[in-house]
Amino acid sequence: MCGIAGILALPDAAAPQTGVLETLARALAHRGPDGSGHAVVGRVALVHTRLAIIDLAGGDQPLFAGSAALVGNGEVYNYRELRAELPDTRFATHSDNEPPLHLFLREGADFARHLRGMYAIAIHDRAARTVCLSRDPFGIKSLYTAETPAGLAFASEPRALLEAGLVARRLRPAARDELLQMQFTTGSETIFEGIRRLLPGETLVCADGHVLERRRIAALPEGGPEEIDEDTALRRLDRALEESVDLHQRSDVPYGMFLSGGIDSTAILTMMARLNDQPVLAYTAGFDVPGAADERAPAAEVAKALGARHESIEVSEAEVWRHLPEIVACMDDPAADYAIIPTWFLARRARQDVKVVLSGEGGDEIFAGYGRYRSVARPWWRGGRVMRARGTFDRLDVLRTRPAAWRDGIAAAEAGAAAGGRTRIAAAQATDIADWLPHDLLLKLDRCLMAHAVEGRTPFLDPGVAAAAFRLPDELKVRQGLGKWLLRQWLARHCPAARPFARKQGFTVPIGAWMAARGDRLGPLVAAQPGVAEIAEPSRVCALFRSAAGKRESVGAWHLLFYALWHHTHIMGLSPGGDVFETLAASR
């Protein structure tokens, strides 16, 4: 895992300045504390900060071969197989990113079709005078571009483009409305004017400071449900999971995993236990609140059954208030998912032992775990409803103006996901995989882990697993009111201690109760923050925080608190100044 950035200057512009490149590198240093490098050829500059995971001694970047230079972020898991497929190639390193460079020299912008992994890659071909930018099909690793007066710039995180002064800190109101209503933003446009995302699976060919061509690799197999019986599906799933987890464990540094106690992470640990001779190191977080949902006990039971070494951490309310400004600050591309809190603390603890963790993100989307999938499959007269039909603030009288077009982006994703004979459940899964997954869950995992220089890996988000699970018939996804039916059946065979058919308590963060207890102090501070003051009535904001113990009110209050802290850092350009209360007071 690393940070990458670069500039493609316009023909009449000056070559990229050293000071700008140094600022880009500093802004991405948390992603790559093990080293940095850059290359400037004519009007093109590439920047890299390295977190050393594979080929610790020889994997520094940029990498060079022939007329091309590469910088990459992430991991190409099938790098050994790719080397075997290039027998006449002389490799200079053992890096997983060197095979993509030679594939590019052979196949041009189609090189990414051979890659299996999570990646954001930039390749400068000085002979063709082009730069190729590519992002993995599930969007596990992010990459952003900005067309500036000087040319095209790109970076692993928007904050690098902002801190280098390449883009002004201007907010897009439409994306802000999405964030407040859904907790994430959709599509290629970010919340910052002038900064765009590469979409998952997208490859851009750029020259002379502009994008010339776009092509895309799909993450999911096409077509409607396949005909397959349960036993065959279980055997195929076992093979796919074993291969994927084995690939995701390739590392030259120690690794562990995040264990929530739920179906997804337990399945990952079960397979890791099969593949490892030594006990797997598993981390679980909980909260010091009586009666709060806490999965540490069931996680410990599963870990014991699988012979894992279990590390449990307790997150206190005091720690959350102390660190929340810096947690939110790491979410420069914002996602107001309260799961950023335990993820950040887990990463901080894991960094004491490992540099790589495997995680269960993607399991609900690939195997159809969410209750909203079951709801969308029912007709309206049986309680069925469209996903995300209502926004967070639709029934909270807080905002000055009710957001009107906040659902346009997710509606476009729904339209694209429904093609090709997919069932309603499969279309709902595909909708989430298009936007919710890369722009909320994976964004959270990337930013919270990279804040501590830890690499997060997601074995469920693998083409082999997707091929084995996504086109299953609905009855192998949902049965007896339970989602993830096939994965539960697999877990029942291989780890019965997990009790996969028991109703799970679910994991929540007690942020609502915490905000309500301090509502008289928090409400006025949030209401007075400039980003909130321009969109919400102060008296209603204060009332919302006083009632934040309610389910609907807690979500609205959390979104406003997140947005106030995020706006402080990424629009106003201020550093987090102490705890939540001190930081918000400094924004007024």
C-alpha cells in the first residue's frame, strides 16, 4: 500500500515544480512512511510514497522498463503467475508492481485486464508521450484527477491535490446533499469542485494534460441467475475462498485480520486458519457502554475454536471525543459512516504487530446479506420498497432547504445495475457494488488503515469469489428470512462454533447516546460551524442534538457532527485543534 501522485503539464506550461512535487509527497507520507521517490521526464512528473510489503529491499518506485515508468498503490496478488506468463522478460525486482509495467509495454492500456488485486497505477510512456491511469474493478484503491490551468494532476487522495494548491477548496453542494442524506457520495464527481474519481475498473489514457480515452473493466460477471445445486455451489465456493485468501496472504511482512464476530470476518478467519500453520492474529473492538452491542465475546469464542490469537480492544467515550477530529480528517473524500471510529482504533492497535490485515468487507454485497436486499425483492403490497427511498433529513426538520436531487446518482447506478437479466436481489447487490461499496465501506477501510500505515485486504472482493457467488440463484442467497445463505451453509460445515444461522445482534457504535448526553454543549458548537450554519437552522440543530438518543435523530446528529468536523479541515483548511469541542470552537 502506498501513495501515488503526478502532474501532466500542458504543452505550453512549465515543467512541474519541485516544490509542488515535495508537497504532494508530504501530503501522502502517511500512506508510505518507508520511502519516497519521484521521476520527472519533460512535462510529466510521477511521485510515490512507499509502504513496503513485498520485495522490501528492491521494490522502491518509480519502476522503470523500456520507455515506461510506473508508480502504483495497492497489491497485484497474481504477480507470481504473471511473471511465469512472461518467461522472456528480464525482471529487475521482485516487486508485485513490475509485471504490470511489462504487461503495459506488451499490451498498452489493456494491461489491467490481466491483474488480480487492488490497485491504482500510473504509467508514463515517454515514447508515446502518454500517461495511463488505472484503478481496480471493485474500487478497493482510489485514484483522483483534476484538470488544472497547468495540466492534469492525479493523486491517491484529494487532500494531496488541495494541499499542493492545484485545486481550490470549493465544495459541490450536490455532493454535500448526498453526503448528508446517504452518508456517502456517488459517481465520478467528488465533493470538491474540479476533483474527479476514476471509477472502479476504469483506465484513462492521457496526453498533453488531458484525458484522451476511457475504458472500463466490470467487477461482476454478466447475466442472470445460473442453474446450480447447493452442493456444487458449496464445493465451488470453497475452492474460490481458498484460492482468494491464499492470494491475499502473500506478503513479506506479518499479517493479521479484523474479526467482528459476524459471518463475513469469521469465514475469512476460518479459511486463514486452514491455510496457516501458526495461529492467526485477530483483532476485535468493543465499547465501554453497558448494554451496547458488543461482539467481543462471540469473536473470542470463534477465535478459540479456530486456534487464533485474539486481541480485543475497548474504545471509550473519552477516547472518541479526543480523537474524532483526526479520525474525520483522514476521510478527505467523505463518508459519514460511524464505523470509521472502531476501524481507526483497530488499525492503531494492529500497527503495533502487523502491516497487513485481512477484512470481511464486501461479504454482504457479494453474498446478499443486507435486509434491504430482501425488502427490494418483495412486492410493494408485502412491504417491499426501493433502497434508500428516504434520506436522513427527509423527516427531520433541521435543514433550511430540503435537498431535491440527492438521489440522482444512486438512481443512475440502479438503472445500470438492472440490466442483463438480473433478479431484483442481484440488481440491488450490483447497485451497492457500484457506489456504496467503493465510496463508503472501502473508502473507510483505506483511509482509517492508511492513517496508521496499515494495508487492508478484502478477499471477498476477488474475481474468483465474485464468479462463484454473484450469479447464484436467489434461493441460495436468501432463505428463511436470512441473507448470505450459501456462505452460512459453508461456515456451518467448516466452523460450527460460529453458529451461522443464529440471529446476530449486529454491531453499532453508541454515538447517539454519547451525543445526547453532551447535546447541550455539542449542539450550539455544531450549529455555529460555518459549513453547518449555511444549511441548517441553529435552534433546530441544537434540538436535534438534545434528542440524539433517538434512532432517526442520532443518525442526523452524527451526519451533522461529521460534516462540521470534515468542513473544518477540508474546506476551511484548518488542522484539527484538540478534541471535538476545542476543534469546533475554533471553527466559529
